[in-house]
Amino acid sequence: MQVLPGRAITGMSAILLPHLDSAAVDWASLEAHIARTQEAGLTPAVNMDTGYVQLLEPVNRKRVLDRAEEVAGSDFVAGAFVADEPGATFDLDAYRRAAEEITERGGLPVIFPSHGLNDHGDAAWLDAHGQIASHLERFIGFELGPMFVPYGRIVSLDTYRGLLEIPQCIGAKHSSLNRELEWDRLALRNEVRPDFMVLTGNDLAIDMVMYGSDYLLGLSTFAPDRFAKRDRLWAEGDPGFYQLNDVLQYLGHFTFRPPVPAYRHSAAMFLQMRGWASCDAVPHGAPTRPDSDREILRDIGERLGVL
């Protein structure tokens, strides 16, 4: 793929949902983090994997949306999540309701994976998105690999082409952690629908923005200020982009090591170190990292100039 220097990058940052303990959300820290992400120039993305959307009670998913609207106005995206079990059928009404909870607050829905959406093959996956499109003016699709959730699905390139042909779908987050698969999507996008956003979710290759991807990343929740600076450096043609990107990528490789979902605890540790969260608690059922990670996180934070 050709490198595209000087392009403006659209950045969306999946917001960590800070906790006071395994059951209580730290609402004040959440509001502050949404605000600082927006102020940095990134679009806050709530109720994503980084926000523990799979572990939240419905009432708290709605409260997160309320906080996003209060802080960011209509400048946010959010996961339209449907909880189900293996073997479930696609539930259009449930997705419609989840999306409407977002759009009525001014946000843009991201169609979050589920068993009913992903377990029945590529043709059914594409047909489901077509059905969703009949109820929405705009939405973002989402390929999420099984290393993140057991119901993750990365579709074939032919199926992805079908997604590009749905006008209501303005972009799609791609989280396979595989450069080649994403490069294939970029090439297809350039050929078929140049305005479609390929939103990299590859926290192990955040330089995909050099090739034309935009992003919706969990890693950026650690340092939205530094990601925004990196993006500006790229747009300005400043070689300082590479040094800053390298340190951010080091952070990504360290925190997104297996088990990958434990990156959220890494983020909680880092936000606590930065004074952006009162503690590093995670909700019940979320994997954790060892305390020995703190020394390495502090070193990375010092290299970034934030600790």
C-alpha cells in the first residue's frame, strides 16, 4: 500500500469506563475523560469493548449515553450492543432499539457484534446489516476478531464489498490485528467507495493511518492528547510523527498482549497514574494485569512526557 503523507486523520477513541470498585462506576472520571478526549480533537466512542459494554447492566449502558450527550453533545459514537447467547438468531428489533437509544441522544451507532449477528455466516451477516440500514440514516459497522470476544467475526473481502454498497454505513471498524486484511480493505475502499472510513482497530499497528485508515482504537484512551498530537504531526508533514508513534506503539504491544481483554486494566492503571482515575478497579469478570506492569507503564508514560 502507498503511504499518504500529509492527510488529515479522523480519530475516534474508545473511552475506558473507570470504576471505583468491581461494581461501581466512577461517573465523574468518565465525564472528565469524555471531555478531555473531545478537547484533544478526537471523537469519544462510548459503550465499546473498552467501556466494558458486554459487562454493563442496561441501565448503566443508558447512563453512559446520557453522560456522553451531556459532555460531548452530538459529537460521539457508541456501541449498539445486543446481549445474547450462542445459537441465538439475529434480533433486528433489539439492534434497532439499541441504535435508537444512541441516535435519540445525537450519537452515531456502531453495530457491536453479537452471536445472533455473527454466528450464521457471512451472507447472514451482510443481510443483517442491510436490515439495520432500513432503520437508520447512518451507522458504523464493526469487524471484531475472536481474540477480543468469543462471538467476534472477520468477514471475507467479498462480504466487505457488500457492506460498502450499503449507503447508510459510512465506515467500519476493523479489529483483526492483521495488516494484510486491513490493506485489502483499504484497496477495495479506494476502488469502490473512497468516502468510506476504514477505521483501524489494530492496536498493534497504529501506523495504519499512514496508508489511509482512520481509527477507532482502545489504545488511544490511554493518551488521547498524545494521539491527537501524533495526528497533527502527520498532517503537517513533521517527522516527529514517527518517534511519537513508536512510543505509542510500544504502549500498544505491551498492553494488548494476551489475554488481550486485560488491556482495559492496563488502561485503568495508566489513567490512575495520570491522575485521571481514582483507582484501577475493573468490573467483576474483567481480566486483570499484575502489579509488576506498573513499572513498565511508568517508563512508557515518562517517554511520552505524561508522567
